Amino acid sequence: MKHFLSIKELTQQQLLDLLALARKIKAKPQEYSQALKGKSVVMLFEKPSLRTRVSFDIGINKLGGHCLYLDQQNGALGKRESVQDFATNLSCWADAIVARTFSHGTIEQLAKYGSVPVINALSDLYHPCQALADFLSLAEQLDDLSKLKLVYIGDGNNVSQSLMYGAALLGARMTVICPAGHFPDGHEVTEAQRIAKQHGGEIVLTTDVNAVQSHDAIYTDTWISMGDNTALTDIRAKFAPYQVNGALMAQAGAKYFMHCLPAHRGVEVTDEVMDGEGSLILDQAENRMHAQNAVLVTLLG
Ligand code: CP
Ligand code: NVA
């Protein structure tokens, strides 16, 4: 592994190894307290963040490394100087680049022109650090992830696309339920279904909310992702049947609820579900750090 740009670039073994390492780091953090000693990581964010920024910063600190956050005070990436020059310059000093960008192409350019590992901290196409933390959270609840039945309901976005690749590699079953016109990207779906087939899993897409039945976990995310200018008032009625509420959880028979956060309470999910017994939202948030630290140790340790 040279970079961590998307889950789809991993083999099944690499994904399992990352999950196993994350669990080891979480269980015995003191054994990894010097893993990044002398290493510096630059974080480059074009979009806002709470969880990703804080979990990388504190996580790198816990591994004995140093991290530096760059926002867009120097102007949008590629405006003041090219992404190529940005990448080659940062590579002179930093040992890795963590980037959150509007376009996935920008992250690919950083990886292409820089000489240090690049980690995708969210792009328009993927959120691989999130998916890794999500499968870590599920692995803590379920013995065998190949038997997992996961449903993603709502907008087919970056988070759903990374989850599809993770489920596919694990040989799990994933149902993606979206309103018509809001499915994940067709190319990503075809790729994820191809990988799922190789590993004995299945990715099913439907507009039918009744397909929630018989799953272990229900996952949702915002109906409007960062960089999408859609107004909530324009889509709210169309998305309303896809809200995760008590009735939907009961219909699904699902034990667990998941959300990458930030959530819009009362929009894609109700308070009773967010704060309910089976909610894994804080496990997911905590596990961001352990999952990312496994990525950092693998790439730099
Ligand atoms: N889940 C997640 O990536 O949260 P932030 O946008 O706050 O980093
Ligand atoms: N799909 C959301 C995830 C935020 C963590 C977005 O891209 O805005």
C-alpha cells in the first residue's frame, strides 16, 4: 500500500489487515506510541470537518508524530499554485498528506505528483477512512463480517460508495435504498458488484423502502453532501419516506443504526434513533481515530 485513496484499491486481505491492526492499536495504544516518531503529516482541507480533522490530529499525536493543518487561507487548492507544485513542495517536508477535497481528481493529482503517501479524508467520490471505521465498529458487534447484512438508505453519495466497496470486499450483503435519481454513481455500483461477486457478497439497489427488512444495521447520511447546492426544500418531500425513524427501524428488524455524522436531526434521522439503544454513532466517531491510525502505521510505520 503506497496511498489510501479508496477502499476499492485494497485487496480483501489488506482490508482485513487494516481492521485487525486498528483493533490492536485500540486495545494496546501504548505499543504504538512511538510508531510515527519523527514523522510529520500535513492535513489539507478544502471543506469543513470536525471528526476527521480532530481524529487525525489527536491520533497522529498518540502515535508520536506531528501534524500540521492547512486550510484555504492561501486560496483554493490549485489557484495560487498548481496542485502539482503543492504536492511536490509538501513532499519536501512532510512524510504524508491527508487531504479532503471537492474533487477526487485533486487527491489523485496529489498522489501522482507528490512523493509521499496520500490519505483521502473525503472527496466527492469516496470517504474511505469513514468506511474503515464503520466496518471496525461492526466488527466489534458481529463475529463474522462476511455474514453482515447492511442497508444504506438515503442519498447515494461518497459515504455509500465507500461502504459498497467495503461490503463487497468482505463478501457481505448490502442493500442500497435511494429515491429515483439519487443512486450511487453507476460505474461505482458496477465495480462494487463485480468485487462483491468475487468474494461471495451481493450489492442490491432499489427505490423500495420495504427492502429494509432483515438487515443487521441501517446506515444513513445527509441528503445533501458538501459541495452539492441542492436546497432541502426541493428534495424533502421526495426523501421523506427514506427517513430513518422508529417505525423504519422496527420494520427493518435491525439492531444497529449508523451515521457518519454530521447528522441533521429530524431530517434524514430522528432523535429517537440517533440516541436509541442500537445507535453506533459514537463508536463510529471514536473508531475514526483507531482506523486512521492503522492506515498511518501501515503507510509510515
Ligand atoms: N464523518 C466525518 O467525516 O465528519 P467530519 O466531516 O466532521 O470530519
Ligand atoms: N456525504 C457527506 C459526508 C460528510 C462526512 C458529505 O460529503 O458532505
